[in-house]
Amino acid sequence: MIHFVHGKEKDQLETLAEQTQKGFAHLDSKIDKLDQRMERGFGAVADDIPDIKRDMATKDQIIALHTQVNGIETDIKTMKGYKLPSRVAAVEEELLGKARG
């Protein structure tokens, strides 16, 4: 069964079709702008990657630094209190003439 649209209904359908077409055109424009922004953003990141690779510490460098820090930490822990009371007493005696003891 074929139904023909005439008059007011035809005008309404044409108006609806125009609005839909404009809406999709606007949406296409927004998508194109988004694509351009994404391309610029990813391009900027891609440009930064060589600098990051050049300046970033390697895994071996990080392990070496960790080893050094652990060694320094061990040295500090063993130095805490290392003859400190006797050294303070010696300084007090030298400066004050006697240790506070």
C-alpha cells in the first residue's frame, strides 16, 4: 500500500529532514574539530618522547642509586650514638672545664 504525503504533512517532513541534515552537519563539524585537537595533542606527546627517553633514568641507574641510598642509610644507622656520649663529654670538659655527667 502506497501512501502519498501532501500539503502540511509534506512541509513538516521537509522541515524535519532539513533540521536533521543541519544537525548532522553540525555534528560532523564538531567531530572534525575534535579529531584535529586529538591529532595536535598526540603529536605533541610524540614530539616529547625522544626527550623523555634521553633524560629518563634507566632501570640500572635506579638500581645503582637505590644501592647507594641503602649504603648511606646503613652508615647513618651505625653512626647513631657512635661514641657520641664520650665525644660530648670531651667537648663539655674542654669548653666548661668539666663534664655535666
